[in-house]
Amino acid sequence: MTELILQRPATTRATWIAVCHLEDLEECWGEAALVGREQIALFRLPGDRLHAVGNIDPRTRAAVMARGIVGSRGALSTIASPLHKEVYDLASGACLSGGEGLRAYPVRCVDGVVEVDVAA
């Protein structure tokens, strides 16, 4: 069994929920998913690196982050809101200009299935 884990907090017991197949995610493009009651934005970056953040733009409360602009700032992978271009760190969800951040979710791929832990 092949397992790739990213962003998993060490202090929380994980409840992994299967969301989609890795092949369903286009590289450098976001996809929105409803996982339980959480709207998340999933991103597949080169090298099959996965990130999951809240899909709700903190500034406008619109569900648009999956349609944001994927980029980078130095070594950080980022997403820019499609509405006001506010930039967020995909790993932590932190707003790079100091505003309200996005919630970042642990995400992994097990045997080609992308799983997210919304309880973390």
C-alpha cells in the first residue's frame, strides 16, 4: 500500500474521508468538494503534492477559493483569491498580507484515493 501524508497534525486523531481519485484532480487547478459539512478546495501540485483549504473566501464569504490562482512565494505554494487577489499559503492557510486566513486540512493519497481529515 502506497501512502503519502501531507499536513497531518501530530496531536489529533485523524478521521480520513475519501473525496476523489488522484487522477480526477488536474495539476495546478482547484476543485471544490463538500466533505461532511465543510466546503473545501483541493489542489494537486506538481509531484502529486496535495493541499486542502477552506473554499470560502475569508474577505467576501463567497465559495470561490477552488477557482483561485495557484502560484508561489519563494518556497511557499500559494493560492490567490479570484475576487480580491488576497494570497494564502496552501500548507497553513495563512494570509500572506496578515488578514484572516483559510482553514487548512490534512490531506493524503492512499492507493490513488485522495482523503481529507475535516475533524482535525
